[in-house]
Amino acid sequence: RFDRNARQGMPLTEYIHLRVAEALIAMRDEELTTALHHLDTALTLADETADRKVALTGTLWKARCLRKAGEYEQSLEVTRRGMELAANLELWPIRAVMQTLESWILFQNGELKEAVRILREAEGVLRATDDFITLGNIQSTYGRIALREGRYDHAMQYFEVSIDYFKRRDSLTGYLARSLTNIAQAKRFLALQLRRSMDAKRERQKRSGIADDRLAKGGKAGQLERMYELLQSAQKDLAEADCIYKRAQNHHGAGNADVNLAQIYLDL
């Protein structure tokens, strides 16, 4: 509704809010270059006003845009600048939200211990809030770290907690679908780990010349049952995620879910 003529007579503070709103719309449409253009304009103009909270919001969203665009180093720099601003304003929950972004970038850079330390600090601040998005994302990041370290059981536990957070609001189905995809990957990796364990045991028995006895067969049957149970559970998670993504016309998410489903069919 704000055409060029309507904008000419707007007060500067209101015009800044309008540009930030346009940036959010562009972010949701994955038009990151356009979003960054709006945010850079808003942040430049915000320097002329005393509204530090708008500057903080713009800084947070700029950091997210840069992270989505894969510009991790620049995103980290902007994030830390925003964290300093949030601390000066004593807006500790917003600083904690920014810490989760900082930890994700550190995780991508392989700095796992520091990423976990920062996440725990942020979680301590946000635990008493109703910010289910960030709380769920924290658990999801714990899960991704556990996946990278090969701790698949722990990863599943973290993703289950993140799913619980995302189920608390109907508007969070996009986040829910992502966690369902993640937990399915954890289940698949655990199933593959079981299969490798069975294969290695069989090879050892072949080399030693010892045939399977009833006890060994019983143990193998139990492992096989657990393996199939994990893969079938992962299929259900991915089918649910696929439905959510396709309803939202999120082609990237739906494609990712379908690729993971295809891998599980191959495993089965």
C-alpha cells in the first residue's frame, strides 16, 4: 500500500520500519539480495535516529540473511556486533537468540566445543521464555553436533525434544518438518551402524572358522529387528515431513525428504 508518493512524506523513523518490514518479506521469499539491500538502507538510516531496537532487529536479520547466503564469516561479524548492541541495551533474550546463530556458524566451522558452550549459555537465558522456535533450534543444533560426532542415540534424543517444542504451536510446522527429517537421518545412521556391526562380526567368525550358534543367531535376529524398526520409523518421519513441505510448497524441503526416503528404500 505504500507507493513512492506515500513514502515521500513519511517521518524517517516510520520509513525505517517500512524498509525493515520489506526486508522480512523478502527473507521469507528467499530473496536474500533484496532483503540485504532493504536492511542495509534501514541500518544506515537508523544511525540517524535514537531507535537502537530497530537497529538491533535489522542487525539480527542481516546476520541471518548472510548465514543463509553462506557468507559465514561476514555473518559472524554482524552477529557479534548485534550481540554487543543487545548487551548494551540489556536485552538478554535477544542476545541469547543471536548466540544461537553464532554457535551455528562455529559448528559449521568445526568448532564444536565452543558451539556447545555458547548454546548452553543461550539455553539458560531462554529456558524460562516461550520462544519455542529458538529453544527447538538449540536442541536441533545439539542433535546436528551429535550426528557429526557419530553419537546417533544422543542425536535422536535431542531431535525428539526439538520436535516437542515445534509441536507446541501450529505455526511452527516448517521447523517441525526439518526436525523430522533430521531425526530420520539419525535413525538411518544408527541402523547402518548396526548393519556394519553385524557384518564385522560375521567376518570375524568366518576368519576364526567358528559357526554361528543359537545364541549368536538370536543376537543377530534382535539386531536385524532393531535395524528394520529404525528404518521403518524413519520412513514415517520423512513421510510426515514430506507432507508438511509439499503443503507449504517448500520444494527444497520436499526434495530433501524424498532423497532421504530413497536412501532408506535402498537400505531396506
